[in-house]
Amino acid sequence: MKRDNRFKWILIIVFIVASGYYLYPTFKYYNLSDEVKNDPMNIEMVTDLERKAIKRGLDLQGGVRLLLEIQLPSLVEKLAINRDDMFYEIFNEAVENTGTAENDFLVKFEQAAQSRNVRLERYFDRDRRMDENSDVRPVMDYLRDEASDGVRQSLGILRNRVDQFGVAEPTIQPQGNSRVIVELPGVDDIQRAKELIGKTAQLDFRLLRPDATFTQLIDLLDKTLKGETIDSTTVASDSTQAEKPSPESTEVNISDLFGDSSATGTETATVNQQLFGEKPFTSLLTNIGDNRVRALEKNVAVINAILQRDDVKAALPTDSEFIFDADPVTVGDENYYELLLLNKDAALGGEVVTEAKVRINTGSDPSKAGQPEVLMEMNRQGSSEWSRITGANIGKRIAIVLDDKVMSAPVVNTRIPSGSSVIEGQFTMDDAKDLAIVLRTGSFKADMANIQENTVGPSLGADSIKKGTVSTMIGLICVAVFMVIYYKVSGTIADLALMLNILFVMAILAGFHATLTLPGIAGLILTIGMAVDANVLIFERIREELLTGKTVRAAIDSGYSRAFVTILDANVTTLITSIVLYQYGTGPIKGFALTLSIGILCSMFTAIVFTRALFDFFAGKFKMQSLSI
Amino acid sequence: MELIRRDINFDFLSKRKQAVMLSMVLILAGLISLVIHGGPDLGIEFTGGVLVELHFENAEDIADIRDALSDINLGNSEIKVFGTPNDILITTEQLESIGSQDNSQLSASIIQAFSNRFQGNTVTESRVESIGPKIGEELVGSTVSSIALALVFLMIYISWRFEFKFAIGAVVALMHDVLITVGMFSILGKEITLPIVAALLTIIGYSLNDTIVVSDRIRENLKVLRRENFNDIINRSLNQTLSRTVITSLTTLMVVVILFIWGSEVIKDFSLALIIGVSIGTYSSLFVATPIVVKYHEMQEAKKKLK
């Protein structure tokens, strides 16, 4: 008996000391004054403390968590060459039928091709040697490889970007075969971070289509749209005052004319009434001379919607593409975006860009001087191509396109042998820096869509910690007081066990670098309430045994032994549900299951071992005749 | 101090009929509400959509806020005051026209619309959750399977430690608890979100906890009090464990109520679920689980007599 006891006490003391050791960094870290934290001399010490302290979940420290998924359709479309109608037929069917299983699009794509007896080689064979007689398989393997490659590549790019952006402890991890989790704790400018992560950054250099083609296609669009039964008398004669470039501009209802307006987010578009009946598309644009046009900001969405329509897409040739400028030009109160017609295929792809730097424009043009701009450099192959392209197109414009927006479209004045190009626009310094990062780290092979986002602002995080701490304190006090009232001195022993319980749980969290979340704090509080149960079971039993006339020591003995079985069974069931919850839940819920599970295990220890040791100690030392319980 | 008299001998089993009626009423009320609302009100993590919690430096009128949202075609969003009048919660379900999986733009445009509209008033985002529909579907699937899994494991464990009839009583009791809690939430117009599902799983664990303590005492008494009537043994066991049942429920409710009052806004619904669940769970351990065990026992005895 004595030896058992000594062992118990040693165990208890070891645990207490270990807990103190593991929790000390947390205690110290949270008591550091802001001044000390920000002092650069202390940076190493502070980071070290932070690392050892309890890890706070995003919901407690603020930050962003993004779940990105590779968009297989866009990858497949990008990899394909000779995309003809048949390709799109197969493609669209696959898109329609894609289910929720991972990589399901590829499966459906394969099926659609097979059902039409189409050899996919003609869309994917580039310069790979593929057996003339092979079936669909090798292409599918190639696509699957590209998909996993795409995910791997995006992991690398994300890590680079996040690294350059400067986040304290980011987490960038793959999930399954097609997803990536990005966690950025403690970010201040959440919007900026999200944009940086999400940017596909597909860069290329494209020539503009000749002016004649431009005019021709606008004409074509006018005719295509007129194919609708547009009654020009339905145009509301709003007395919107004419603004300089477009005389007699009028507001028209988009849904009346061009169909469903919900995708555009606006209800009306401003058109030049004179042109509207004959040339509906042109009426949305403003001519700025030199065969260039631009559109009012509010018309941009409508124009994009029109360009996406099936009949319009069918009418336009496949070698050209209408793309808007990324930066607006402000005239008076209104913003205008230039619309350009570019070659669909790039003259030069963005992968030749090796470096991107921010610099301040020091040229003579007053509208640009002093503005940040991004200077790009190319590798040797790119430079020689670039030299050739610029040499062959002097006097013409070349567009630098990033993610389907024209960043710049300067006129080529001379041949450029050095492989350098500049993107100028209306950037803030931050914008320019981010753009440089994104150009430097390269583009995602495939679009990564943000399919789930959880963002918590820093003040909410701090607020949650405060409320959580307050609730825990109040909870502890209430339960502790109750236990003392109900079980008297034994109640105090139970309370000591409770305190120890919390100490152990926090220490385990710190020691194992587990994350504490807001639900996790709730789990801790719940543990306080439920952990007491073990003690209650034992004490009630002891009371019963005392009533049957047993001596104090005998009552304690049988109380503990009988209650033990009950405690075990009861707690195991809560543990089972906790574990299931841990497996199933995401972030915050995992935190809850974790603290609940750890709390229950610790409470079993403190209730059975610790309180027993205390009882034995007192009963032995004082030879008690009665028990305060 | 004793809340429950030592020699209490309340006849729980005789109140079976009343208990059944009470439970039926509660369950029915919940079911009717669920039917009226077309099922439980699922949070956006299950349906897909965007949730934005914003903090306004100066509180704005909800009507104005809705106007600002209408400007970007989101006039149909749910707008709630969340805690203080300066904190607003906006929820929008997955919009078809927004098309792609990418909802993150939605939160950005909402913030933009407010900055434009309420010049001079600083609007900061406290929290954004944006979930694509695919993820939502996946989550519903994994929720169902995890609850089913938990139930299976629990039934196995209880059947192993006690007899099968105790397992049935226990599982019926906890399904009863979950059903009533979900029903209550529907009546109160509250959403079933991820934390609520966590609360339900916790309630399952807790309810079981209770039922097991009682079953354990029944098991013990069956061994010791061989000659007594089965129903009497059940009653006796219930009375003996009553003290412990009441105390544990009390302490657990105590902390959960504290969470409800002082905890952060996000935790409030979670605590409410637990308050309902723990209360009903205690009631079901006393008045629902054991009558089922008794019934099963009676059926077993009847079969034995026939042999």
C-alpha cells in the first residue's frame, strides 16, 4: 500500500512539474508587454517563446484559411490544341456531368470522348510521341499526370508567394490529390493576401489584330445582336444628360434587351441612343479616335456577358479575342476601360520572364513620372524571341496580358534586344510589389479556385480569447464553490483535482503543439462540468458506504473501487464520440474534440489517482473517524 | 448538504405513460416545425454560400444595409444583428448566377459596396466564411456518416459491457434527445451549423454517459437483489443514482449556461444546443431509456413463458 502511494505521488509531482515546464513559455509570452515584443533586439527570444506557447487557431489569432482546388476543365482546355467544335462538344458534356468525386471531370471527359469514338491524340499530341494505334489511355494518363503536376506546382508557387509576402507561420499543404490548404495566421491585410494567393498570373504577350479586322468584328457583333427582336421603342427615354463623348446617351434595361442581367450585377447600361437601334454593340462603346474604343465602367459587365454568349462566340473567329484594359481612364466623373482586339494565341508566353522588379518611372511623361511600374526581364530564348517580335512590329501595339486583362499595350518604338518590358499602370506601391511577386513566382499551370474560405479578423480573435478566458474563470469558480458547499472538505479536494485537470490539459496542448480554437476553449469549459462527474460518482458511493456503517478507510476503498468501473464505462462513451468528432471535424471542431478528449482522460487521472492519494494521505495521517463529505 | 433525500423512493416506472406522452408532444412539435420549414435550416457550410460578419464603427440601419446589398444584387441576403448593434451578420446562399465555385469575390464586393455607401463610417470584416457548393455537399455526407459511425461504435461498446437490451434503450434515448434538440432548433428558427453538429455529438456522448451510470447500477443490483421484482430493481437503481444524476447535470448545465451568457457570440447557439440536449438527456436517462429496457425485458419474459 505504502509503495503504491509513493509511486502515485511521484507520478503526480512529475506531471505537475512537467506541466509547469511546458506552460511556462505560454505564460511568459502572454505577459510580455507590447514594447518588449516589438523591440528588434528581442526578436529571437519572442519568436522562440511564441513557438513554444500554446498554438492559437485562426479563429483566435485572426487570419485566413483557404481551400483551393485545381480546376480540371480549365487545365484540360489550356493543354489542348486544335480545339474545334467536337472538342467543345466533348468538353461541355464532361463539364455538365462532373460529379463530386475527385478528378471526376477527367473520368467524364474520357467517357464523352469514347462515346463519340474520338481519338483524343489530335487534341493533345503536341510533340509527344504517341502510338498511332493507341486508344484513349495514354492521353488520359498524360492528363492525370498534368493534373497532379499542376497541384504540385501550385504548392511551390504558393509557398514562394507567401514567403515573399511575409507571413509568420503559414501552412500550405496538399489535401487529397486535387486540393491545397493555405493558412495564413495573423495577416493584417486579408484582401491583399487573398488576391496574391488567388491570382493565376497567366502572363503572355500578344499582338493586336489589325484595325480593319477590329472594325469588321464590331460590325459583326452589331449584326449578331440585332438578330434579336430588339424593339427600339422599348428604350426608356430617360433624360440622362449627355456627357461629352456620347451625345444623347440613354439608360436601357439590360434584361429587356440582352437577356438575363443577374450575371452582370447591374440593371442598366448606358448607350448612345442614336446608334442603339442599328448598332446595339457599338452603342455601348465610346470612340476615342485612331480606331480605339472604350466603354463606361458600368457597361463593362454587360459587354463581357455579351461576349460570352453562345451565338456571339460562334460568330466571332477563333483567332481573335476581345479583352479589356485592366486600368480605367477617368474622364470627369466616369471611369472608362479600353476594349482591345487581340490575337488569341500569344506571340510570347510568360514563362520566359525570369525577373520582375518594381521601379519608379523617371521618364519625361508627366502623367507617368513618379508612378511605380514593374520591369520584367526574360531568359535568353525569350529575349531573342522578343527582339524578333518587336523588330517585326515597329509602330504597332503589343499587349501584355495578365489573367485575361490587358496590363499595358504600348506602341513598339524600336526593336528591344535586351528582353526587358515594362508594365505601367495606376499602381500603388503595394499593387506593384504584389504584381512583381506574382510575375516572379510564375503562373499556375491550372486555375486554382477558392472553394472554401474562413477568415477571421484579428480583433474578433482577441475578443474571443478574452470572452473564452472569462467564461472559463467564471465556470471554474461556480463549480468549485458548489463542490465545496455540497461535499465540504472532500469538495475542496475535488476542486484541487479540477485545477490540476486544467493545468494538465493546457500543458498537453502546449507540449504537443496542438492548436487551441474557440470551440476548443468551449471544450475545456465543458470538461470542467463533466470532469466533476467522476468525483461525484466516487463521493456519492463513499457516502453510501459510510451509511452502511463502514469505517472511513473502508468506505473510501470500496467507494473508489466500485465507482471506477462506472467512471470507465461512462467516460469511454464520451471518448468514442469525441474521437469520431475529431476525425470528422475541420479546424475549429477538431480543436473542440481535442480538448474534450484530453480533458476527459486527465479528469480520469485526477479523479482516480490524485484525489485517492490525497484521501489516503489524510486518512492515514489523521486516523479520521468521520469524513467531511 | 444533500439535494436528494437518501431514502428517496420515487416510482419512475409508473410514470412511463406520462413520459411517453411528454416525449411524443415534444418530438411531434419539433417534427411539425421541421415539416413546415422543409427540413432543418442548414448553415452555409452545408448549403454553400457566403457569410460575412462586419463591424461598423457607427451602427447603421438594417434597411440601409439591405439597400447597399441590393446595389450588388444581394438584396435577398439574410441580415442579422450579431451581438451588438455595430456587428452585422450577412448570409447569402449559393447564387446560381455567380456561377463558378469561387465565392471569395462575393465577400470582397460586399465590403466594397459598404465602403462606397457608408462613407466616413469604417467597416471592417470580422469574419468571412465562403463555401462552394461542392464542399457543402461533401460535408453533409461526412456528417451523416460520422453520426452513424458513432452510433455503431457505441452500440457495440454497450452491448459488450451490458446486455443488448441496455444498448437499445440507450440508443433510443439518445436518438430521442437529438431529435428533440433539432426540433427545438427548428421551432426557435435557429440554424444547424457545424458547431451545432458538434454539440449534437457531444449530447450523444453525454446522454450515453448518464444512461450508462444508471445501467451500471441496474446491472449491479440485478446481481445483488436477485429475488426482487425486475421493475422494482429498476426503480431502486434509478433512485440510488438520482443524486449523482442531478448533481452532474447541474454542474454541466452551470458551465454551459455560463458559456451562453459570457461566451462569444459564435458560441451562443452551440451553448443553447447543449443546454437543451443536456436537460433532455437527463430526462431521457430516467424516463425513456429504462422503460424501453423494461419493455424489452417483458417481451423476453413473455417468450420464456411460451417455451
